Amino acid sequence: MVKELNINIISPIAELFEKQLSLDWESRGVRFFFNSKEERLWDAIVVYENISEPYTLRCRKGGLFFISGEPPIVKVYSQAFISLFDHVISAHNLKHPNNHRDQQALPWYFGYNFQTASPSYAYEEIEKMEVPEKKRKISFITSSRTFLPGHTRRLAWMRKIRELYGDEIDFYGKGICSVDDKAKALASYEFSMQIENSYEYDYWTEKIADAILAYTVPIYCGCKNIDAYFPSEAMISLNINDEQGSIALINNVLNDSKRIYQEKLPFLKEARNRLLFKYNLFPFVKSYIDKYVDLDCDEYRSVLIKPYDTYPKDWIQDVLLKTKRVVCKIF
């Protein structure tokens, strides 16, 4: 058994993950590196979504992982690319012998300053943060993007809610009311409406994660099996296709917010612990290594990994995806 694990995280968004790295890992014999080209024997290499340049590295047998960062409505992953990896973690039904349908540990943005492109809080500060004072009832965070069918539906819903509730709900997001840190749109609120761009199994994003980190109850519409990841009591499920039912739900929250929040707070704390200690990229990757990589095996292999766009595309699947997006926008 190795005395120290060396894990290389390769991703164009590595700096977003670095802010989520606990200082405790090295004392536990686990070292994480980011976009490293060092000539060492890596116990595991994790490519997250894509890379910007070729890497030639040596990796322990069974230790080469790919984690997708996009849902099925956004991207098709070519067979030529994913076949490089020992394990693939995604929300896609991929033709790979070790395709693990699981959440993808997407980075969160709570405590990250977009203006300075740097953390507002260290990981340890977020981990130890107490419940902030909740002065307002509901926020709604979205953007004015319309690229995906989900963007369009969410924007239409936001306009409907703004028309109905006005100043009772505070609206934030790029193109609406920008903030340099999402913490400012979450921490002082008991609840926040969080609507994903897609509605898939096993795919959820920082939208729900940021709310949970802020001790803010998500009023959530998105991942179809979100209850498999967080206690259902920690959130309020929203179906924006059921307009009358959703409006009744929001009215109930506005009329009795303090009681509902206190009822959900213990479950929200449990959801927060899962996010920090289970679904955060680093414990998440470590759990896969523990389960699937034989650390007693001293067999290594050299691997050449190139940027995704250098591999042949699956043109038929790509055309089908684009057609699906057009149809979804129309209907």
C-alpha cells in the first residue's frame, strides 16, 4: 500500500476547484496537484471536462478518470475521447465499460468574487461558517441567457414571478442585477429559487450547491433524482410547468417563512455536510480511487491525453443533439 497518494487534477477550470481544497488532505497522506506535467508516477489522473494542451503522463493501472461537466442536452462526448479512460463519471449514458452515472462534483461559486476572480472565503471559513442572520425571505438568481431551452423557460418563469410578486422577492443575476459574489444574493435569505438549465437524472450544479452552502433553503427545479443526493426535507421542490401549483407554493413560503425555514434547517445542515465532505471534488475523487484503483498494484502505463477537439467527432450524435435543442425550444 502506498504511503502517500498523488492525484493530478487536469482541467481548464482548476482554479475554481483549488478554492475548495481543504488543508487537511496532506496530513492524511493525500496530495492533489493541478494541471501538473511533472514526471512522477501518478496514483490517479482526473481529467475534468477538457484540457487545453496535450499531456504525456504515467498513471497507475486503472487510475485514469474522466469527469464530464456538461449535461446531455449540451454536449455529446466522442467515443474516441472517452475510450482513453479507465473510468468515466457523468450524467450521460455512454458506451464505456466503466461509465458511472453519478453527480459530477461541479465547482460552486458561493464565496467566489467574480470581479477579482478570487475567493472571498477560504475553504475552512466556508466549512466552519455558522448560520448567517436571515433578514429577507426569498431571492431568485438567474441570468438573461437563452442558449438552451431551459434558459428560455427559466427566464419566462422569472418574468412571471417578478410581475406577480414585485419587491417581495429579490432578483439577481447577470443581465438582471449583478453581484460580485453570489453569497450576497444568498446569505441573508431564508429561501432562494434555483432553476437549472436542464432537467436530467444525476446532473445538478452550483445553483443548488451555493444555496445550501449559504444555509438557504433551495426552492428547486432541476435534477430529476435530487432526492438521491440531498434530504428532500432540506429543499422545496418546484415544477415551473405547473404554474398555479408553484404560485400556491411560493405564497405559502412567503406567508409562513420563519416556521418553514426552522423546520428545514436541521436537514439543510445535513445537506451542507454532504456537499462539503462527500460531493466536493476531492472527497468525491478519493472515494472512487478507494473503490476502483488497486493501490497494491505497481503497474503503471504511459498515457497521451490531448484536447477534446483533436479527437474525431460523433457527427450523427452531434446533429441529433442540435436537432433536439431546436425542437425543445419550439415546444
